[in-house]
Amino acid sequence: MVCKTNPHLEASTLWGVIVSRLLNRTTRSFSLTAAGAEMVKKAAELRELLGETVRMAENYHLEPQGVLKITSSTLFGKRYLQPVINDFQMRFPQVEVELRLDDRVIDIVSEGFDLAFRIGEPKDSSLIARKIARNRLLILATPSFIDNYGLPQTIEDLTQLPAASYASTSFKVEGVRFYDKNGEAKEQKLNSIFRANDAEVLLMKTLSGSAFFVAPAFVLANEVKDGRLVPLLTDVRLMEYGAIYAVYPHRDLPVRTRLFFDAVREYLGKEIPIWERAIPNFEQLYTR
């Protein structure tokens, strides 16, 4: 007589054995056993090895192809990444690009991004971060603002003038940081009458002539170049804002990611950023 087995019953029994060895179960919670923790570690290592294998295989293609996932702060992406993407896809039509514009810091590993562009060095030490451009501050207002409120003579005068400032749930600009004549770090509080979590909105507020704006040069370079905004208190030595970094999860970049990274660096400028080159006499501003 042939004894027939029930595959569903065997699978259920096997699963029960695995669970009992990998998990500590109570009526209210689960926790990993030592064996379970080791298996999770090995699974993560296997996933990393598989990812490296895929990247190595991709790099054998002479022509870059596939999907390139990028994330960036909103204004930086619009002004400085979009032109690079347009040229890049003309050169490499087999590459699809997904660009997410978000001013929040997101988990690029869990969300599968190949490359992120961020202001300030990332706190996550497991990520690879390369500085691609410095990011200096300017104090700016329209000519009509100066006509209405007068030209400030000292940085303390800013407390008497209306300011537009960046503010989000995780970060708020309360003042402008600078060095005094003795080289000591100081912060001058601002009289912020308008706050927003979007640089373009703050820029529009400033261009209305109803507030001045302390902002990174990359946000405002075009408006300074064409005379719509005027730098204030240029003899004050301002502290540098957080530099701009390219961030990625693995050192071994796929060809498409490496080529795009190189294209961005070339467009921005390896020594002097493109936005600084657009502002006349930028090197003489806020550095004394």
C-alpha cells in the first residue's frame, strides 16, 4: 500500500518548525531568536551581494540603459538638474529617468533611489556622500524695497526690516549667522513677517518688494544677475550654508548613474558653481 503525503500539510508543518526556531512568540508579541537574527543578517548580506552582481552586469553594457531614479530638493532639481537630464537623455536615449522633487530628506535605500542631491552633509554614515558645490548665502532685496525701507547700514538694522524666511516642520530659519570684526561667530535675529517651506514661494514674496530674503546663492543667482534683486550688507562676512552633496547607497555605481553624476558636476562647475559665476563680483561679497 502506497502512503500518500499531503504537500500542504507538510509545508504547514515545516513552516511551523521554522517559525518556532526563528521567533519567540507570546500571545502579545514576536521577537527574533538568535538564529532568527542571524538569518536576517545573512539575508541582508545576500541582498547586497545580489545588488552588486546586478550592478556589475549592467556595467558591461557599453551603452548606458535602464531606469535612473533621482531625488532632489525642489528648486535645485528644477533649475540645475532638469537641464542636465534633458541633455543626458539626448545622448543616452536608452536611459529612463525618474526625478522626485522633495524638500524632505527621504530614505534613498528603502525607496530605491540611485542618486540624491541634498543641501548639507547627510547624517547617515552608511551612505556615500560627495560634495559637488559650495553654497554661500546672500542677503537680498528689490530696489523698490530699498526705496521704501532704506538701505541697512549694519547687520543689526535687519531687525527693523521685514524678512521672508524658510520654515518647515523640521527646520526653521530664525536668524542670519555671521562673523564679527574679531572673527567670532554671531547670529542676528530676523524680523520674519512671512515664512514658507518652499524656496520659490519665498522668492516670489521677496520679488514683490515687501520683504528681504537671506538665501543660498543657487536660489537667487538669476534674479541678481538681471538686477531684480540687490545684495545688502556685502561687507559682512556671512557663514557658509550647508554645501550641496550628491548621495548614493553604493560605491560601485552603475554606468548610467556614474555618467549622470559626472554630467551634473560638469554643468555646475568643479571649482566655482554656475550660480556664483552668474553674479557679478561674487568673490568680493560677504567674505571680508
